[in-house]
Amino acid sequence: MTPLKVLLVDDHVLMRAGLSALLEGESALQVVGEAGDGPTALRLCAELRPDVVLMDLRLKDEMDGVATMEAMLEAMPGVSVVILTSYGTRPDVLRAMAAGARGYVLKAGPPEDLFRAIRTAAGGGIGLAPEAAEFLVSEVAAPRPTLSGREVEVVAHLARGLSNREISRALVLSEATVKTHLVRIYRKLDADNRTTAIVEAARRGLIDL
């Protein structure tokens, strides 16, 4: 059987080395590349065409894991991205899955969780750590519109008291685009102003106040 090609994206060199050694120990998996930041990950993904990308949630540059994944999926819709992170909070899980992740695994979990998530994502399914699965089950039990990754960023800036112009500068967007995001945010959160949108986003666990 042809091994699944895996691209590692993590800004810690030792973590990448450990992951590479772990994955190479599985005959069904092959590490084809490593990246320590978003732009490098995008370039390598386009060049190597991996079956699965293991993406750290926190990257030490302008693009975090979710932003990198969103750009990756826009350019290469067929790639499967599994988030591998130390952070398992409800907002992190929901934001990543809403942005298109095919899996969410914690670094502190057993290797079997990681291997299973990779195989499942490559096969078109969703591979989740038990903790992440609990959040999604509770979300499905009470279905409601979910903010996109960009919309979460906008409402988080709202909570910091930024104006539309300041948000546009911070996120490198036009003011018109920011206003469009706000309209969608208000609709999804059933809010009619900034304050109620911030309060509802915090209540749903999408942002921390």
C-alpha cells in the first residue's frame, strides 16, 4: 500500500523532529516535508501535494494555524488538514473545524489518536480527539450558525474596542469588507449592535473577554 504523504507544520524544530520520527515509524505514513511558518507551509503544500497536513494551531508569525489552513484550502481544496495542538479549548476547536479542518488532535494525547486522525482525514472523514469530539457533539445538539475564522477575528477586535477603520488596518481588509463581516456576524449571533454581538460571542465561547 502506498504510504500517506504528510506535511508537518509547527514552529518548534524539536517538535517537528519528534513528530517526524514518530510518523516515520509507521509504514503507512511518509513525512514529505516540514514547515515552521505559514508562507513556507503554503509553498511546500503546493509543491509536494501531501495527502494530509498536520498543522499547529499557534505559529509565531503573522499567519496562525487557522489562517494558514484557510489560505491552503482556498488554493488547494483537496488537501486534508489535521490540527495538532496543545490547546483544546472550545473556541479553538470550533474555530478550527468551522474553517475546514478534517481533524483535531492534542499533542498530549496518545500516538494512536494522531495516527487514526491522519488515516480518517485522508479517507475523507473527520478525525477528532475525544475532547474535541465532545465540543462538536454539544454544538450539534444545539445547532446554530457558526462564525467563520475571519468573523471570529473581527468580533475579537470589536471586543477590544477597535473601530471599523482600525479593524480593517489590523486585518489588512477594506472597511467595506469589515462592514460586510459585521452584517454577517450580527445575523449569525442574532445581535443588533456591537455590544450584544460581543456578549453573545463570549457566551458561545467564541472569544474570551
